[in-house]
Amino acid sequence: MSKEFAFLVYCMEIQKRARGLSGRQVYDLFKRYGLFDFIIKFYGLLHVHGEEYILQDIDAYITEVSA
């Protein structure tokens, strides 16, 4: 497993835990908003930050692409 893929799974898990979502709900959310590509693309910037920063960045990205 690549480090980027492992980090993607980690991001899904923290999103699941923090938002009280099921695995399926997190998958659907990531798919709907293109978060798989976003997280892989910005792995270099995201992986050095803590969970709260990552969650805030994901929320900001969702808001941006929803507008």
C-alpha cells in the first residue's frame, strides 16, 4: 500500500469518527466531492498536519466545490 493511499484511508477514518458517519457515507461524500483526488494531490501538504487541520481543510474544500 502506498503512503498516499494509507493517508487517504486515515483521512476517511478521521472523517467517519469526527462526523459520526458510516463507512458508506464517508465513501459517498469523498466520491461526490472529489476528495479522493484532492487528498492524493495535496498529500504533501496535508500529511504533516493534525486531525483538526485535515478536517477543516476537507470541510473548506467541500464548501468551495459546493458553491
